[in-house]
Amino acid sequence: MVAVQFEPDKTYLDKSKVQSEKKAYETLKRAQDIFFSLLAIIVLAIPMLIIALIIFIDDPKGSPIFSQLRTGKDGKEFRFYKFRSMCVDAEDKLSDLMDDNEMDGPAFKMKDDPRITRIGKFIRKTSIDELPQLFNILKGDMSIVGPRPPIPREVVQYDDYQKQRLYVKPGLTCYWQVQPSRNDLTFDEWMALDVKYIQERSFLVDWKIIFKTLHAVLGREGR
């Protein structure tokens, strides 16, 4: 997969201009989000139920669905869903792992996170854990393509440049998501990709990212 090229220099956008432009694109994008998320939910309903059952059998101590507050457009918080890939008390154990964080900046990333369950390793590698976000897309909290929704505790550490990723609705996939070895990127490089998307967003860009995402998923290039 070819990496997206972007300028590392910080670019500051005009928020009012970003949110007032491309009205037709935003309207049609929402219609597209509703259609494809609903279609995917219908088609994948039985597989998702089977995955939920497998997760429960593997670790019956908690719900197969992991729910967490995330930050969306304009800083609005919403309830975010994933298939649970970690132990039930994963959030409580986070503080003990902060010294092993492999990502600079506010985000936490750890390749061999000991909190990940057996089935969790598989659903993360194949990105199956992201499927419940189809309901977030259908509700309107997220879009198919857009910057990944951050955790509120990360957002409070953002500077003005990093807060720009909150100018648009968060997404299931994005430029960062389709980068080879994306976890090797610095936090500023990740933010630069999000700003690049906000500048360039269009149906053509969205579908390029969608197709690259499908390629990554089929190639099991998940984290």
C-alpha cells in the first residue's frame, strides 16, 4: 500500500470557513452514511451476533460490546461502541501501562498490550472490533470517513492545532487508518493527516480512503 504524502508543517484552518463550505457534499455524505451503514448492519447482523457470542464465551465477565465516551465534532461527546477486545478492567489498568506508551502526545498506543484478550487479538488484527461503530454512523455521531474520535482525556491536552481535527464529524476510517505501520507515525504526523483530510475532503477522497481501508482489512493490516 502506498503511503499518503502530506506536509509536516502545521496548517491552521479557518473553522467558520471549513464548516460553511461544501454544504452539498456534507448533505450527500450524510445520505451515503445512512444508506451504507444501514445496509452493512442488515448484511452483517448474524455475523456480528456470532462474534458477540464468541467474545462472551472467551471472557464471560463483561459485555461483548465496549462502550466509551468519545469526542466528536465541535467537542461534543457521544457514546462510542466497539466489540470488546480487552479484559473487563482494562481502563483501571491503563495507569500502570503509561510508561510503556509507544505513541508520543496525548494518545496511548502499545503494540503488545497485555490487556488484550485472546479473541481480541484476532478482531483487532482484522478490524472486526470496529463494526459496532456502524450504529454510531447511523445515529449521526460519526461518518464512514473522518478523523478517528479521540477520548476526552486526550482532548483536554490538545493545543489549538490539534483541536482542528474536531472541526468535522469523526469517522470509522481516515488517512491515518490506511497508513502502512501507522503506529510508527508521530502524533503530530497523525494530526497533520487529519488536517490534510479536512482540507481535501470530497467524495473522491472519501472513496479512495474506503477502498484503501478494504485493502488493509483484507490484508489483515490492522494494529
